[in-house]
Amino acid sequence: MKPKLVRITTVPLSLKVLLKGQMKYMQDQGFDVIMMSSDGPERESLVQQEGCIHEIIPLTRQITPWQDLKALIILTRKLKKLRPDIVHTHTPKAGLIGMWAAKLAGVPIRLHTVAGLPWMEKTGLLRKLLIMMEHLTAFAANRIYPNSQKQMEFLRSHRIGRNKMMVLGNGSSNGIDLGHFSISPELKSKAEALKQQVRLYNGAWIWVFVGRLVKDKGIGDLMDVFKRFYAQFPEDQLWLIGNLEPELDPLDDRHLEIMNTLKTVRCWGFQEDVRPFLAAADVLVFPSYREGFPNVPLQAGALGCALALSDINGCNEIVEDKKDGILIAPKNVNDWVHHLIKLRETKGLKETYAENIQNKIRSGFDRHIIWDALITQYKQLLDDRK
């Protein structure tokens, strides 16, 4: 019989975007794969994309004790009925509920991938609570996969899952599909159409951000940076690709006003396919406060963007400062303004960074490196049970 593998995230969008292709690959490699998450508009297209069964678990992204207990009971019952060989979770809430449900259901192999850590930017009682939840998740898991080396070091410094951790490949939760994220004539045509749509002036640059438009991603700082940057380069444009999350991590009114009124800023909302926007752009700006190992810089770099990233875990494992991009202190608007202006004014620097990072990504971050490392882990853990 095929070994049964359950993959769980809090929302279906994470399975569809952050782990795209991974479940289908595992199924093609001989696993019987079941996906689980809360319900959402992406569920139907997720099933079509991966060709795997999806079951709904009532998970929430907030701290909701009674709803979380209900989800734990429902998931435990499902896992007892399914009797999977492996349960592998991603995202904080799915990790906590999924690992404990798997443990209570007697699932022998319980794996959790750590990407972002929300508590890194929290304080007080909430921070302590979130750290405790991370400890509980690690306690119930057999193995923990931080998606970067520095993330692993950080977790170990907090005594979380110290003897259970390893990083797969060179880091990242899913690597990058280098065939998909490469320039083609069709993609060039779409990128040019976007430039014509916004009536970009000759010689003007496009700076792009892709992700959630929230405080933790540094979007407030980015608004302050480009308000000052605009005075010097009024023809350049900042493109924001993603949605606001006012219920979870809202921007303040001042930054929303800049976003909505500054001529240089264009909001495109969430895009199923970010490639034309990245292919049209000159530089990815990524001022995030915390990451595990972000996918967006890999995607942008593969498509020829220069990278200006926060000097934080994950980002500083992708870019070597001043060699294949720029690393800038998070939350430091003055530094961001200074480095972006220097990049803008130094002839040939953008092209050098873009070429160097593209070569680096293509040689070290193909998604099959991660997928094959994970398959090896699965098979080794299954063999150890025999």
C-alpha cells in the first residue's frame, strides 16, 4: 500500500501558493496525499492544481481558544479514521493544532516546517504566549524543519526543538520553479503591456513589492521612504502587489493616506501570476521585519530584478550585501532612502546585482533540491519504522 501523507496549513492559499506543486510531486513519487486547511476561495483551484484530495478543518489565523479546541477535536477524529503514516504541517496555527492532533491520533511520523515567526515582532504577554505555542508545537513533533539556517539558530537560542531540527537543501520551504520563473517572449510582451498601461516615462524605474501589505512587512516604512524618494525621482513608480489585512495587521491612517495619494505608488492587489510585474520591474524592495526564508526575492531575482532586502534572517541568506544585492537595516527609513538613492544614481550597479543574484538562484535554489531532500526524509523516517 502507498504510504499515506497528510499536509496541513491554516488556509488553502498557503498550500496553493507557498507549497505550489509539492503535493502533486509527492503523489507522483508514490505517496497517497491528503491536503487539509480551513475553507477558502482558493480551495477548488488548489485541488485542480495539485490533483490531491482536500479536507476542510475549521482553523483560524487568530487566537480563538474555543474554535481551536473544536478544530483539534475534529482533526484528531479525522486522523484516527485516516490513519496516515506522516502528518506534515506548515504555518503556526496549523502546526500547533496539527501536531497535537497527530500525536493524540497516534500518527507515527509528525513533521513541522517553520517559516515565519509572528512572535518576533510581538511584546509582553502575547509574545510569551506565542513562544509557548511554538514550544508546544515542537514538543509534539518528531522533527522540525526551519526553512533557513539562521532561523534554526534563532529557534535553538530559545531552546525550541533543539535536537529535532534540520534545514533542507540551501533553505526555503519550496524552492523555486526555475522553468516557470524565467523570461520568455510571452512574459516580455506582458511586461511591456504593463509598462504601456501605466505610461512609464523613458528612463524611469519600477520598484516593486510583492506580499501582504501589513506593518510586519515594513509597508509603513516603505511609504515613508517613497514619499521622500519621490521628491528626487518623480517619474519612478512603486508597484505594490498584494492585499491589505486590516483585521490582522493594519497599516495606520497616515501610511494608508500616502499609499492612496502619492502619485508614484500603484496598488495592483493580489495577483495570481506575479511574473509579468516582476519582469517589468527594475528592483524588488522588501523591507520586512521578519521572515523565515522568503520566496518572493527568489522569484524576483530569477526574473532579473535587483534585490534591496531587509537585513534579517532568511533575506541575508539569499543576498550577500554589495555583491548580489543590498541588505538594509529594517525599520530604518533614513538608511533605506540613502541606499535606494545610491542604487538609483550609480550607473551599472543595478545590472550587476541583478546578474549576480540570477546566477546564484539558478545554481542553488531549484525547487527539486527541496522536494528531493524532503522525499529522502520521508522515506528514511518510514524505513526507520520497519
